[in-house]
Amino acid sequence: MTNSRRKGASGERELAKKLREYGYEARRGQQYCGSNGDADVVGIPGIHIECKRVEALNIEKAMQQSISDSKDGEIPVVMHRKNGEKWKVTMTLDDFMKIYKK
């Protein structure tokens, strides 16, 4: 496993743990079956999570990946953080308003 893949897997585990602290049964999406089309982290119904744990993030590219990988009915989001920073969520305003209005 390359260093960047190892860091990516570590970030996915870290994010899943954080989401479990909020009461979700989150886990790495590819943890059991390899590359199967799941989101990086699964466990929040209706949300497709692309996880990025990097110092220099191309957020547009990450959002496009989340959009193209999401299934019908899923809201694509990118959850990301740099070293020493809090987790952040990036999504379209339209999708945010769908969630907020509920």
C-alpha cells in the first residue's frame, strides 16, 4: 500500500470514528470488499461521502468525484480536513437547503 493510500485509509477510519461519536454506525465503505462503488465512509443514510485527509485539496475535483460516484437519491458531499484543523463538509447550496429545510 502506498503512503498516500495508507493516509487515505487512516483518514477514512478517523472520519468514521468521528461520525460514530455523533451516533451514526459509520465505517469505511471499502473496508470489507475492496473497491465496490461504496462511498469512502458509509453510515449516514442518503449521503455519499468522499473523504479527503490532505494538506492541499482540489475541492472542485473532489466534489466532481463525489457527484459522479453518488447513487440516485444520495447527496454528494466531501468531508475533509488538514493537519491540526477540524473536519469540514463541502456540498452544493441546493443540497444543503434540501437537508436544512427538513
